[in-house]
Amino acid sequence: QVQVVESGGGLVQPGGFLRLSCVASGSIFSIDVMGWYRQAPGKQRELVASITEGGSTVVANSVKGRFTISRDNAKSTVALQMSSLKPEDTAVYYCNAHNVLGNSWGPGTQVTVSS
């Protein structure tokens, strides 16, 4: 089993920046992909960005050029650096860790972009 916990959400003005962090524990040796998803009120959960153990990334078009995902395999952490934030980025952001047993999700962290 893998457990993941997010941190770093909050309230930020449009154009601002935030950094989300996620740490995995448990059966971390088997994690291949880690990623960030978000879910806005009334919408489905969507992929924001993901990164493999080797460093290959997938980034949603809606955040490309504004968000950067990074990973520290030695510390079992993944981070999401968010800049030029927009009100439409407001959502609960979830960290995900995938291994052969399936997906593990964190409880989520709220990001609110508002003036």
C-alpha cells in the first residue's frame, strides 16, 4: 500500500503563484508514475500533470507553460509549481501515486484563485 499526503494549497490572487508538495510513504519502491489531478465544483476530476520515475512528463494543455511538475525519487516526493494562476485554476488538487496494485490518492488540498 502507498499513502500520499498533499500540502501547500491556499488562497492566491490572479497572476500569483503557489507550490504544491506531495510525499508518498509505504510501498514506495513500486511507484512508477506520480501526478497531480484537480476537481472543480461540479466538474470531473482531471489530470493536471504527471511524471514517471524516469522524469517523463505529461502536462494538460490548460496549464502548459504555467505549471511545472517535478519529482524527487530519493525522497518520494512530487511537487507542482504553479504560476500565472487564473480563477479557473480554482479546485481541489489531489496527488496520485501509481504502482502495480493500482492508484493511491491523497485527501486533496484546496487552491483558490481570487481577488
